[in-house]
Amino acid sequence: MAKIKLEMHYDNQVARIILNSPKGNVLDSEMMTDISSALNSISNQNDIKLIQFMGAGNHFSFGASVAEHTKENASKMLEQFHGLFKQIIDLGIPTAALVSGQCLGGGFELALICNYLFVDITAKCGQPEILLGVFAPPASLILPLKIGQSMADDLLLTGKVLSSQTLMLLGLAHQEFENQIELINGVNDWVEKNILLKSASSLKYAVKAARYNFNKNLKFALDDLKKIYTTELMESYDANEGITSFLEKRKPIWENR
């Protein structure tokens, strides 16, 4: 059974990819494969003007699978995960994330790559990787570009979780709604006013132009951070202790090495 649903709206002009493994919608290898397949199918459809991402149930995503972050799996996991970001960049189609509930780690990174982030008041977003002794490669590149280095440092080094109100204040969220139903209806209204009247092909060129520096930085630097993650970070004691302690449901015992 596929771990996503692909819905087509507005006469196939809007594609909605729903992460469909409640309650956490964890981005494991199987789900990432399904997302990649959906993006591949979208690439052959010239009329699509917007790709939406949302989570089934009450949460967007708890993040990537921690079990797949272990030393022996990290390289394969990052290659697959970063591949999704490169696919989105290459497609050049405008993207939007519709976020309810928890949107953490890799889930928040998927939302961050989007051109637009819409939230309801239940949204809780953050990069808690540092609490496990690791770091978040895509967010480490995207957050400084979106909110500046100082605020990005704060989020990436503390692992704090942001409310919907804070996301709005930082400029990360585009609009805030009272609940998930109003979120979906509000985004539909926004799509009708701002997306559907435009040319699909022109939107692609506009995205590539507007994100020229953003995409250039992200696409190549992801490989550099993957190398640091796999050849340096995962050779440290504490990174492995952080992942292991989480899987064993205990507090980590740091040795600072």
C-alpha cells in the first residue's frame, strides 16, 4: 500500500501529495520512494501550476525515520532524501506546504523547500536533530537563506519548536488559519486568485529565475553537507549515541567526542 496519496485538483492544474501514514507520517524510505514516483509522474504533465504537500490526519510529519539515521543507513537515507529536494528544484513548479500539527525534522525541511508555507494554529515546526546529536543538512542551507543566519543558528543549534504565530512573525509562513478545514479552504481560495490565472510554463520560468541563487546554492551544497554528515559526524561517538538512545527510548549519555 502506497504511503502517499496523489490528488489532482482544478482540472489537473494542482497536484496534492498527501503523506499518508498517520499518525506521524514518518518520511521513511518507502514514503520517499512514493513521493519521488509522484514527482516523476507530475514532470510529464505540462498543465500543472502548483504542487501541494500535506499530511493525512492531524500532523504534517514527525520527520524522517530515526532508525534510518544509523551509521550504516545514513548515507543511503540522505542520498534518497536529498534526491527529493533536487527533484523539486529540477521540476521548477511552484510548491506549497499545508501544515497542521507537528512538522519536525525532515518534515519541516520538506515544507521549507516549498515556495509557500500555509499553517493552521495547531502547527508546531522545528529542527530537533541537534537533540539527537546530529544536524539537518537541507535546513542548514535553507533557513539562513529564508530568515537570515542569526535566526537560523538559533533554530538549528537549540532544536526549539516554533508555533504558527512565530512562523508568521519570522516570515516563514505565508498565511495562518484557525483549523485544518479553514486551511484547505483558504489555500483553495488563494490558488484560485493567485495561481490558476497564470501560465504553467511561465510559472516554471519565474520559479527558476526567482530561485536561481537559492537553487544553485542548495543543489550543490547538499552534497557537501552529506559528506560531512556521513564521513565526519557519524564517525563521532555522540552522534551514534544520540540515535541509539532515541531508539532505545532513554536519555543520551554524551561523551563530547
